[in-house]
Amino acid sequence: MYHKHMVKDKFSAVWVSHSSISAFRACPRSYYLKNIYKDPKTGHKIKIMTPPLALGQAVHQVVESLSVLPVNIRFKESLLDKYERAWKMVSGEKGGFGDTETEYKYKNRGEEMIRRVIKNPGPIAGLAVKINQDLPYYWLSEEDNIILCGKIDWLEYLPETDSVHIIDFKTSKNEEGVESLQLPIYRLLVANCQKRETTRASYWYLEKNDELTPKPLPDLEVSRDKILKIARKMKLARKMEIFKCPQGNGCRECQPFERILAGEGRLVGNDEYKADIYILDSTKKAEDEDSKIL
């Protein structure tokens, strides 16, 4: 007889991450359009590129690339040169920029962030722990067939306690909300994907601070219960194929995707996972997309 505990199959499992959980909490319809829907013509998922995303991508690419390098050669190549290269990947319409002036403004903001890291490297100049998985993941619940996955920006190694410090780089102007499940999710991943204890967690708001912003460490048990509860709802929604927008007619989370489905977007390429990248010709200024009212 088939017994559900017998087979641990990561292909049939429901995978959840900070971004997919956030999407589901904000609007199940947007979760569906971002994480499940595939364009019937191409067979690919769809992604929307916006200037704030382009900025975040370029800055993260530069800073995160350092964690795999030994400390003594980490700053051998100029970070600004690396940034120039990273920016080329998102320049022009590939980054959702409608005009050169907007792009120039965003590129400059990113450059300031990189200069800040060069001047005040802090943990970036110290030892880092790298989890040996391209995409760290573990079974959040075998019996529910749910896997939690995610990439952590930086794990600083703290030699005096042989422990790790979770660091997340922030490139947006707005602060991470108190309801955010990012640190609980990272804490669970770090606890389950490598052996060392986590003793600290911080955000680094690169736009405005030279220093890290320390955060309280979320409790592991509480975090697991909270995440599993939402993950079970996600699994049920997938099973029932019910993904409703809480506002009924398209909220700010799902509306951009609905516009692409309606043929309004422009396809500008594919990402490394073959997703179709679209941009929307926005009549609103790109700055609006930098913050949201919750």
C-alpha cells in the first residue's frame, strides 16, 4: 500500500520561499501569476522588470559575489568595475527604464551604495560562511511534502563563538515591515542547511546607513509554526486551484501581471531560468514603485 511517508520526492513537493510566501500573503492571485502560471505560447513563467528591481539586482550581484572569494583577494578587483559590468545586464529596456534620465538616476543611486561598501566594508571585509547548495533548501514538513528554500545574502562568520550572523542587504528606500517573514525564514534555512548556530541578524540599508541595523533573532519553533501554517494554505490553494485577489478586481500586486496577460507588456528577454521578462510602459513615474503603502 502506498504510504505518504515512504517517498520523499522533491519534484512533487511544494516549494516555498520568502518571495513566494510574501506574494501569497499579499494576494494569492499574484502568487499564482508569479510562481505557477506559464505563458501557453512559450511555456515559460513571466517576470516583470522595474527600475527598483534592476537596481537591487545589480547591487546584490556585486556584493554577493564577494562572499565566495577568500578575504585577502576580495577587493582585488574594483567593485565599481564589477558594478559597471552588472549594470550592463539591466541597462535600457532590460531594466525597465523608459528613458536615459531615469536610468542615470537609478544607476547613480546604486553607485553610491557600492561606494558606501568600499568605504565601510564592515562584515564584507571579514570571514563569510557559504552554504554548499546553489539554492539552500530543506524539508519544512515531510508529511506535508513541503520544502522551504531561499538564498541568504551574507553569512558572517563569528570566530569567537564559532557562530554565524545573518545579513540582508537592502537597496530600497523603505524599511522592511515588522510583519516581514524574511528573518524567520532565513533563520530556519541557516539552522537546517549548515551546522553553526545563528547568534545575530541584521539588515544593511545601503541607501542611507554605513552601519548594519541589528534585528532580534526570531524564535525557531515560532518561526516554523508560522511558516508551515502559511505553506499549508499555499499547498491547499494549489490543490484546489483557487487563487483569488483579495480586492476582487486586481490589486497593486496582481494588476501589473494582469496587464501583461492582456497584452500590454513588452517582452525584453529571458532570465537565467528561462522566464520571459516583460516591462510595462508606465505612465506613472518609476519612483512610485519604490514604496508601497501597507
